[in-house]
Amino acid sequence: MIIGLIGLLVVIGSLMYVIVKQQQVMDKLNNKLMSRNYTEYVSMTKAREDPPPDITSRRPMSWYDDPNIPDVEGDDS
């Protein structure tokens, strides 16, 4: 009985793995199909893989670069 239960769990796990992999392939092909050209597809997939950098952590380039970003040194002005 325990061997049957283990076998059933192995079959269910392998079927779930196959279904997830098939869904990933279908999603990738759907994204390729829906994009207008290859450049748009590449930019869309790169945007998902590489999130934009956090702009609040960059240093201002001048004294009035962006008034919404606090100074990195933490001055009281």
C-alpha cells in the first residue's frame, strides 16, 4: 500500500512538472506571437528579466538635479 502511494505521488509530481514546462513554452510562444517585431519582443522580455534600477539610490548630478530625491549625505536643507 505504501509503495502504491509513493508511486502515485511520483506520477502526480511528474505530470505537474510536465504541465508547468508546457505552460512556460506556450507563454513564451504567445509573447513572440503578440509582439509586433523581434525588437519589441526582446525589449519586452529584457524588461521582465532586468527590473529598472531604483532611482532613489542614485546621487544627484547637480545641486538641483531632482528635488524629490533626498541628498545622499543626508543634509538638513
